[in-house]
Amino acid sequence: MSLENYRQQVQNPKYSPVAAGVLNYLFPAAGYIYVGEPLRGAGVFAAEMATFSVFVMGLTMTMGTDYNTGKSPAGARETMFAGIIATGIIHTWSIFDVVKVAKVKNIAYQGNGYALRLVPDFQFRNTQYSFGAHAGVKLCLMF
């Protein structure tokens, strides 16, 4: 499968790659939810939040001072910059990735008329003898 001649291969796209990229730019993982990849979006969102928390940790470290020297703790600025750079890299990569995912799914849908996707599945069951919650992944075939 090649994305080189995408416009010639797909006449009626199911997902707009531009909309997916803009959604992912505005809110991390929203583009993945739009194209039907919520698990992938959750992973990207978790990675962005982890790297952003490193930035916040470095920022709070730079605001604190050592009582003896009056300076910020060693490595505070490096932690802050590493966190914001890593967040920017992951965010930029995710925008390009979600556009590619939208294009690949459009080509698959155009060529086959169907598509597969994994969806998180949560069920609550209340039977006569017990109540339980079940979580898993559901495989969906779309026509």
C-alpha cells in the first residue's frame, strides 16, 4: 500500500486527513478518536502528559531556591527544557501520524469497502447472583 498517489486512489474519503490533523493539534488524541483509533490516541495522550509533567516538574524546580546558595537546584532548567522539547516532538509526530493513519484507512476502505478496527469494550452485567464489570477490546468489521 502506497500513499504516493493518494488523491488518485481515494475519490470519496471516509476520514478527512486535514480534520484529523487539526483535531490532533488542538487537543492531543482527538484526531485518533475521529479516525476510529481510540487506543492509539490514549497511548499518545499518555505519552504527551508524561513528558509535559516532566516539564512542569522542571518548572517548579526552577522556582525553588536553595537556602544556602540562593540558586535553583542543579538540573532544574535541563529537566524543564527536556520536558518541553519531548512534548513538542511527540505532539508534532502525532499530528503527522494521525494524518497518515487517516490516509491509510481511506485507502483500505476505498479498496475493499470495509475496514477493521479495535475498540475498547466495557460491559456491566447484573445477573441474579452477581454484579460485575468486564473490560476488554472488541474487534469491529465495518462495511
